[in-house]
Amino acid sequence: MSVNPWLQAGLSLLVGVLTATAALVGVRVSTRGNDRATTQRELAARREEWWRRFVWASELALDPAPVKRVAGLKLLAKLAQSELAARDECLLLDVFQGRVLDELLEALAEPEQS
């Protein structure tokens, strides 16, 4: 039984095209996965830096020196405007600032009462 040489060439060409297409699809899927992983790592690093800045600003806001407290509160307000501040971070900032502001207002009211 002899196979038509044109059929054999056509099948070989079809297999080659399918193999190349499958390889291209595999590379594209892999590249997209790597891009997503890189984006997630970058976002995690930026959020980690946001948290480091929150800790720094909160330490300033709790400092006994009024100038440092004001600077800390202003920094916290800026951090709240960041695109990295999700709902939970904004709630944390709101509670923290409220507590610090309440303490500042109480401290300011004490000299007047004396």
C-alpha cells in the first residue's frame, strides 16, 4: 500500500504547524503567568513599604512632642490617600487617628482646666 506523497507532505506540514502553534500558546500562557506573579510581588512590596511608613508615622503621632505628633498625623492622612490603602487600612487609620486626636484634645484641654 503506497501513500500519496502529497498527502504525506500535507500531514507533515499540518503536524508541524500544530506543534509550532502549541508551543506558541504554551509560551504565551507561561509569560502571562510570570507577568501576574511579578505584578503580585511588586504590589506586595509596595504594600509592605506602605505598612513600614504607617509604623513610622504612627510612632511620630504618639511622640510626646507636639510637633512630631502633628507631623505623624499629617503623614497618616497622606497614607490614607494612597491607592495602596484598602478598606481595612483606612479603617485602621481612622481608629488610630481618632485615638491620637482624642489624646491631643484632652492634653490641650487640661491646662485650661487648671
